[in-house]
Amino acid sequence: MKEQVNWKRVWAEAVDYLVPLLKLKVTEQAIYFYLMRHSRLAGSRLVTVLKKTLGEGIQRSEFNLNEHLGRLARKGCVAFRGHNQRGVVLEVFLPEEIVDWLHRGGYKKVNLDEALLAYKDPAKRRALLRRDRDRCFYCRKRLEITELHVDHLEPISAGGSTRMENSVACCERCNREKGPAHASRYLYMLYRMHRLSRERYKERVRALRKLQLAAAEKM
């Protein structure tokens, strides 16, 4: 019987939580998603792969298959289950299965449902918009309440909280581009792309440090 999986949730957990938590490199992400597509999405926990077919699937001709699969195995994403004439046999795990395994090893487990609920608190959304002067914290675009996205300076997936000191008002573009990156890294990217002037970049870094200091004082 084919397992019942909420693939929308699986995708969200993989991209928003698993990738930054495990620091999966681009090639590792491509391999993991390819393996998931040809195993769990097809109704099986196992998949058999050859370097040639996998390379074609992820559009990479030069890569060390054993090295990348070894990294994914050490991070709990896959497990080796043997070899046959068609290639390497792997068991592929879903994000929630990987997180349970990591949690037993001491990693912080995040309740994604609680994190998502924090985004929807009307009072918190209005307070954030007022505090950030009706502008995106990063690019300073003016925002209406209907355009507001709530972003976290330290990502939830990296152990960040949903408290006000770690939350900022954000436009849709910055929210999408920043993804699981830390705020300081994204601000520097905006500066390097000439979307923030040198003066604006320094001002944003000062604002970031002020929030980080406030967060540290409440710990």
C-alpha cells in the first residue's frame, strides 16, 4: 500500500529546515531531491542508482558519487542497503524521519507548526510594522500591512526564536531571497549587489546589532 504523505509539507520542511540545519551543499540538495523523487514519491523507501543516471538527473557530469552519498548518509538523509547489477541500493528518509534521528543525537528539534502560527499573530504583525517604521527591515521598501512578511534574523531552522527581538518586517522579495540565510549575510549581499548604498548598509548593520543586543539582554 502506498504511504500517505503530505508532499507540500515535506517540501517546506526540506527547504526551510533540513537544508540549513544540515548545511546541505547544492549538489547534496540536488542528489537528495532526485533520490526522494525516485523513491518515496514513487511509493518505495528504496532506490537503485548509477553515477551516470544520477548525473544526468541532476545535470552534473563531474562529481564524486560516493563522497556525496557518504555525506548524505552521515547526515541521516539516506542509508546504504547494498549493491546489485543496476547500481547502489539506498533507503531514502523524509525530513521528519531525519529530524527524529538528529534529535536523538542532540540536535534542537523545532516545532514547525508553532513557528508558523507566530507569523499570523495580528498584534505582533502590527507591532513589527510600527517598530520598523512601515518599511522592510532589509531593503527599506515601504510596506502596507497586507504586504507584510515576518522574517527572522536568526532562522528558526538554526535555533532562532519567534520573539520580537528576532523578528522583523520584510517585503516579499527580501523574504524570498533571504531564505534560511542569516540577516547579516543577506544585508551584505544587498550591499554587494548595489541595492543598498554604503551608508544605508552601515545603518542597517547598526539596526541589526541593536536588535541582537536586545535579544541577548532578554536571554
